[in-house]
Amino acid sequence: MKSCTALLCWIPFLFLAGNASSQSNPDSIYLKIRIFSEYPLHQAIVTPLSGDYDICHRTEKISSLAENTPLILLVNEKKIRIKKPAGSLGSYDTVYLRKEGAKGQFHLRAGKKERTYDGELIGFVSGQHLVLINRVSLEAYTSGVVQAEAGNGHDPEFYKIQSLISRTYALRNIRKHETEAYQLCDQVHCQLYKGRNLQQEILDAVEATRGQVILGPDTQLISAAFHSNSGGETCNSEDVWSLPSVYLKAVTDSFSLDMPGARWEKTISKNRWLHHLKERYNFPLQDSARLDSALNFRQLHRRPTYVNNIPLKELRNDFKLRSTFFDVVDQGEEILLKGKGYGHGVGLSQEGAIRMTRLGYHYEDILRFYYRQIRIDKIDTSLIPKRPLSVPPQPGH
Ligand SMILES: [Zn+2]
């Protein structure tokens, strides 16, 4: 990030000043999200879709950009050269497309990808690449994340759940990319975000839960971990991330049963399985009692470890298994892994929550079922962390 040293002073100042301006008013909270972050960009074309934008270098206006007029941003010798159809506007270290109250939409094309975004756009060069940042209101961002993370066709109550999880995650992790001159990226490292959501059911759910977040018993924003399917029982946080949490406790979850991710099976050659145990975990294959336990392993309830205290989360990673909640069945030349659930198992089970919404449960009751001792409340900006948090990792997966 050598080339943007000056930006590190400028951008955080400009935007964090807005964040701290008011308590409990989600309209006053803006986020800086790095967009198109999975692509090495050299050029992008931005086109306003709702009125004019100001084209600024930092806070100084260079020109205006009228609705439906494309502006080309092109990396040129560690600066961005900007060009309207009428001609070049010069080269700058940063370009800021500003609109009063960030109330606008723009279209962005980079390579073959096209997306639309709410809010404003900032561009600067890092190394050889163009870095694009979307300055967007918390509510518009939440709507985009729910669309990208949950997809279409869900019950309104499920979208409300995802709205609270997304909003809570964004604020709790607002300093995750602080040293990189933005707050969150648009990939699963933070939360998936592909721009503006147009799906009405999601817009309604975000509006219905406007500004609501999930707080733990200590009144701090919670780490709203979720996964695809619990397999019938969720995990304690400490069994997966070695970090206990009063609200991320194991619960019996019959709602996840009879859902698509409830069961899985995988066959592995017995030689490969045992060789791996010996090589990686120094498993005593000569000990017949332990060998028998390893080949006939059962989890009536979730366990954190396999035979010989081998962490199940490591075996899951080694063999790319859907979950740690599996039995081992000896089948002669092979072993059969009979598994339950999909994902790490901590916090909310998405498929369990979907089942609960179909049964008529209210979104707050569903959140309280999966997260213990929580409180649902409006945002208080004083709760936004003052420094980056290190654990636990991203909520999903
Ligand atoms: Zn990230």
C-alpha cells in the first residue's frame, strides 16, 4: 500500500467523522466497502444513474458528472487518469465521486463485470492496481449483503434474521481493514456484497428491522456466527475456535433435521484414513483397542475430539468434510463417514432458521433460540469497537 500512504490519513478522517456523529440513527452511519476486490483492476467505467455526481480530488471539486454519462478511471503511472466522453480531466492520486447525503446510485463496469451500487465511489491506486471503495449507508449495504449471502425465495422473517446478522457483523468488524483505508471487503473474508439489492422482500425486511442489532449480555455487539445446517445440535464456540462465549452455546436443534444439509456420507479407503492418522497425529495403530475405537466411532451428541484427542475440526479440514458431526463405520477395505449437518456448527443454523420461519416463529424468537442471553436493540454508535477484533473469524462457513 505504498502509493496510498497519504490516503491513510485522508480517507479514515473523512468517513469516520460521519460515523461518530449520532447515536442510534442508522441513516448517519456510512461504511467504506472495497468492491470488485477479487479482481486485479486497471480500469473501470462509472456511470451515475440518479442525477449528477461531483468529481472530486479528495474534497476539492474538479468537475460534475451528469446522469448517464460514463467516466473512465484508468491506472496510469500510479495515478488515476479520468476521462469523460468530452475529454480527459487529468490524473490524480485519488478520485472521489461525491453526492450530497450519498443518496444516489451508479453503475460500475470493470472488465466483463457490471454491477450497480448505492452511495458514492472512491478510487485510488495501490501497487499497479485500481482500488475501488463504495461509501454506502449501513442500511443500503445491509440490503446488498442479505441479497448476496441469502439469495432469493426466502420467507420475510428469514431476511429479517439475515439483516440483523449482517448489520451486527458489519459494525462489530468495522475496523477489520482499517490499515488498508477501507472498513470491509466485499468477499466472504468479511461479508459477500455485490452492490445494490433490488429485491422487494429484502428491502422490506431491512426496513422492518431498521437499525436493529444483536447485543450480548455484556451489551456489546455479538459475533453472530452462523452455518448452513447444525445436523440437530449446534456447537460450543470453544470447541471450534477455542474461545468460550456465553451466547454461542450448544443447543439441541430439531429444526435442522429433515432439511437438505442434514445428512451426508463419504467413503474413504481405510489405508488412507489410518495412514493419515499415523503420519499427521502419530496415532498408535499397533494399539488394537484404540484402532477398534477409531474404526467404530460414534457421535450420539457432538464431540470436539476423535479418538486419541485428535480435534475433529482438524480432520474436517484435512478431508474437506461437510462437518465434524460424523460417525466412522468400518466397511472392510473402506470406512464410511456418516455425517450430520453442514458447516462449523456454531451459532445460528440457516436451514434450521428457515424451517422455523415456515413454522411461524418470529425472527426475534429464532435469534434467541440460536444465540443465548441476547438482546435485540437499536444501534448505539458508542458500541462500535474502537480497535480491530481478532476472534472469532468470519461468521459463516
Ligand atoms: Zn475482508
